[in-house]
Amino acid sequence: MNFERIKEKLNILADAAKYDVSCSSSGSDRKNKGKGLGDASKMGICHSYTEDGRCVSLLKILLTNHCIFDCAYCVTRKSNDVKRAAFKIQEVVDLTMNFYRRNYIEGLFLSSGIFKSPDYTMERLIAVAKKLREEENFNGYIHLKSIPGASDELMYEAGLYADRLSVNIEVPTVSGLKLLAPDKKHEDFTKPMLKVKNELIRYKNERKIIKSTPKYAPAGQSTQMIIGATGETDKDIMFSAAHYYKKYHMKRVYYSGYVPVAEDNRLPAIGSQVPMLRENRLYQTDWLLRFYGFAVNEIVNDTHPNLDVDVDPKLSWALRNMEHFPVDINKADKRMLARVPGLGMRSVHKIINARKFRKLNWDHLKKIGLALNRAKYFMVCDSRNWERKDLDAEKIKGLILQNSSGKFRNQYSTQLALFN
Ligand code: SF4
């Protein structure tokens, strides 16, 4: 092995892979059965983060940054003048095994530019995973990117070796995709997604009957959207995400703020950057959809197409829907408790358990460990020590922000003086 050349390839191909944020390794239960190396079921994976906050706990590389396509938002596109490199299949296998043995990584995240054709590229990605599993007996985590346009047969085979598969939608709207990635068609993404979804269902059903049925992509499939490249609203993004969750059974949708990498009049200028806060608000919304029973149009809609910057989406929804509050903590159902700003699902379960034995007052709520600084404006309990009285949404928002440590605090301190 020529170490200098491998090091150079690693520099180029790890750097090119950093724009893909869909590298969470949660959700796999692949076990080491006593032989071989690694155990993807040990999910205390020690994630570490690069300067820009992105996860690098896995060996995260491209097989190559050569690409026949020219997607405007991508640093790897064929018209970009960058240094190119390609790993051989055995090189990726050796790197993974060596890094794993040295305890540098817990698994592999392997993506690629498209060289020759989607199927040719996908075959090579699968060959890496197959060698790791069958020749090296590697039981660690493997996340393979699915190449848009790859055939059903290859998508099927990929799921036999990978823990997770993902094909990145990249641009949240079909019109944006046409504008920025003219080589790609919408079906190039949805067809592989559909195949993976159908195989996941089929394997799950077969395992109910035949326990020894092998696993197929046990950590499911995920996708990534680039945010802020085409002027889309948060409503466009979240409706698109909700569609992919529902129709293709996505385990996760990741939101990645667009980083301008080239001058192009179809794209935001170099130097402009999507604020990290926008990504955070989208992830908070995603969480509300998946775990708190919110429908997407409750949070973003035609009258409220973008998420608030100064307050999180749950608080924003509550302030716009004050007719649902205050919630009686001793009577409300789980769905309504989960909608109280400041109450997470753990707090909701604590309330439901505690109220089986007594009517809860503020002291009880504090004793079971609830943080009430924002929740108190949206609930009543068996006590008169605190009442919302005549506080309206604007004043509640001001009081919450004034007592927070965020950067919007000062703005509201001044406004609140008007109420005193
Ligand atoms: S196909 Fe993928 S790697 Fe190639 S230019 Fe488009 S986004 Fe980049």
C-alpha cells in the first residue's frame, strides 16, 4: 500500500463527503454473534464533531469525487475545478478494518460521485460492503448511499449488507431540482426509495413467519435535503419531509444548510450562509411531527410559511392558538399535555403517572422534576398560587423571552417595559 497516496486520497474524499449530514448511526441492531469484528448494536457510538458541528464518528468518505453529473449545489460536480481521486474497493475495506482495529471509528459511511453510470457506481459501493461482511466478518455499522437511478436489483442487494441506506433528495422541490440538477429526474430518487421501503416491509413480514430470515437494512432508510439553495419556504421543506416520512417510511430526514461552493447566478452568493438556527428550527419541527402528534399544516401553512426565529415551533404554535389553553394538567389527555410548551414527552408521562394517585398542584409538579418556567403560562393545576390572569400571547412571549438566556431577550425586555 502506498501510504502517501492513500493519505492524499483520504484528504480529498473525506473532505468532499463532509457536506452530507445524514450520518446518524442510530437504529441498527446488528449483533456480533461471537465471531468477527464489531457490533453495530452497541449504539453508544462515540460521535465526534468537526469544527462546523458535523458528525464524523464513522469513517465518512466518498469512493470517488469524479462525477458525470453537474448539480449546481455540489462541490463534486463535473464542471468544478477540484482535485479528483478514487479509492479502489480493497483500499476502502483495508482503511475501514485498520481504523476500526485502532478504535478510531465504529463503522463506515460510504458515498460516491457517479462515475460511468449509477449502476456501475452502486455495484462498487455494494462490493465494499460485501467484502467487509463476507471476507472480513465485519459486524460494525455500514451506511451506504444509494445512487440516484440505481436499479432495483442493486438496491435489493445493498440492503443485504448495509445497516442503513439513504438516497439524498437534496433539493426539496421538484422545480428546484430541475433548475439545479438538470441531469436528475425526480423518479431517480423515489424509485430506489420505494424499492427499499417494499423490501423492508417484505423482510419484516417474512421474519414473523421464518425467524431465521436475514436482516435487510435494519436501520432503515434516510434522506437529506439541502436548505436555502432555491429560496424555498420552511413550509415547502416540511411538507416535503412529511411526504417522504409517510410515503417511503423514512427513518430520518436530515436538513443541511446550503454552503455556497461556487459562483452561480441560480444560487445564493458565496459568503452567504444559512443560519444554523434555521436548521435547528426545522429539526425541532421534524421532532414535533414524529413524536408529538402535530400535523405539518398546524406548524407551517399559507399564513405562516416560515418558522419563527425567536421562539421554537411548539411555543410559536401555542401562542397562535391560545384558545386551546390553559390546559388542566389533572384532566387533559396525553395529546394535549404534549402540546404544552416546555413539556417534553418524559414530563408528560411523569404527569400521567403522578396524577393517578393525587390531584397535582405546583409543588407536586416541581417535586416530580418538571421545569415550569414556560409551561406555567399554558396550564392550570390544583392550586391558585399562579394564574395566567389576563396575559395575552404577546405578553407571554415577552415574559418567556425576558427570562431566557437567548439573544432575543434584550429586544423583549424593552418591549415589556411598555406593559408595566
Ligand atoms: S450526482 Fe451527486 S456527486 Fe454528482 S454532482 Fe450531483 S450531487 Fe454531486
